[in-house]
Amino acid sequence: MKKLNSNNIKLAIQKEGRLTEETLDFLKRSGFIFETSKRQLFSLCRNFPLEILYVRIGDIPKYVSSGIVDLGIVGQNVLYEERPQVGKLLNLRFGFCSLVIAVPKESNYKSISDLENKTIATTYPNSVKKYFQKSGIGIETITINGSVEITPALGIAQAISDLVSTGSTLALNDLRELETIYKSEAVLIANKSINIQKQNLLDKLMVRFKGVLSADSYKYIMMNAPKEILPKLKKIIPGLKSPTIAPLGKEGWLSVQSVIKEDIFWETIERLKKIGATGIIVLPIEKMIL
């Protein structure tokens, strides 16, 4: 059996669950080469001193805070619920979900104030209690590990609080969302006492992670534009510093290349077309090192 190397960076990820596939995809897009199998307890990267451990999601904060591993990838909801003594390094932009309060569709509950003195079933009792305490509303909680949605039908609770991404599970169980407690996504966490040698490896790893995240946040575009609109065009797409501009064979026309942010992509494209840009080509960016 292969042994772990104490000099390598150790990263704990969810063995099987909501974040597993997206985490593995993110690591591979970051350039790490390793083999995976449902039976594996850990993987050794072939091109970087990184060892990936597959564990229960609830154990990851404990492993990181105690120094058993150096890094972990968990949902931010775990940090909200458990408040572990770890450092948060990056939001990873996947695994999006929300912790919500939901009630039976046919119930008369219109707001969280209607849940005064009611029982709420949840896997996240600390988050729920804190939320209602801030709102000045007294409730009881019952902790359920799995199948929270069934509790109102069983008469165990009048409402539930659980993670949702699309809301389809709530609908299938005749529940409706009443309010959102917080939004969550996958995050990279670290032990607060990483040694200097491993810190150097962590710095290199962070360059890779940030390169993938930056690429996901931008699109590369190429277009043709009449020379006279160049001042307006520069204001719309300044790029990282300035757009790349080259003359075309057609007199008075330019080829322009730049990057634009994903979250304002369509608004930017509409503005470019409005001022006269044509032949706009959009390409994904695999990595972007800032």
C-alpha cells in the first residue's frame, strides 16, 4: 500500500456527495494529474507534491484545524454551522446552494414570525438557532441527519431548514420556501499553522487555483470595428489594461481583441453592437494568470 509523504501538501475533499464531482473537475482543470476511484482513500498527484484524501464532508474541518491535512474543500455552510478554527483562502465558484426555511405548501405560514414557538427540523441547528435569535423569534429545533423534508408530513416539525440548489426536492415533498438564511458555495480552507516549506507549495497551488477562477470569470472576444468608434470601444472593453488593436485590410477598420467579465457579458456585447462593432467572436479562457 502506498504511503503518504509528510512533505507533500495534503488536501481533504468530500469522498462522495454533492461537491465531489465538481471538486475533482476543478482540481483537474487546475492541471493536477491523478487517478480516482470510488474505492480509493487517497490519490497521489503525478505532477505536483499534492496528496488528495477522500473523507466525509463533516470530518474535513476537524482534519484541517488539527493539522492532519493542510487544506480542505467544503461548503461554506459547514463553516457557518461549525465555526472551525481554520483559515478561508478562496471561494471556488461552484457548489452553489442556499440554507432555507421551508413550510408545507398548504400551510398558513406567511413569514418567519408565524413560526414563533414552532418546531423546525434541520441538519444545521446552530445556523437556524442563530438566525431566529437575531430575529427575536423563539423556536424549537430538532436535528435530523437526512430526509429532513419528510418531517412535516410525519408531524415531527411544522417547518424545515435545509440546503437547496434548485428547489426541486422541496416541490416534490409539497414544501415551499419561506426565507433564505444564507447562500453557500464551495470554499478552500487551510490549517492556520502551515510550515514554511509547505507554504511555498501552497503559494504555487494558489496560482493554479486563481488562474482557473480568473478564467471562469472572463471571456475572450475578438471583433471588427470602424476606426472612428475606437474611443467609445476602449471605454466599454478596457481589457486587463487595454485592448489589443490591429489594422484590417479594409481601410478605416480595426481588429480588436480583449477580455470581458462573465457577469456583464451580454450587456457589454449589446453596447458593442450598438456603437458599430461587427463579427464578434467569443472564446472561453482555459487559464488566466494575473
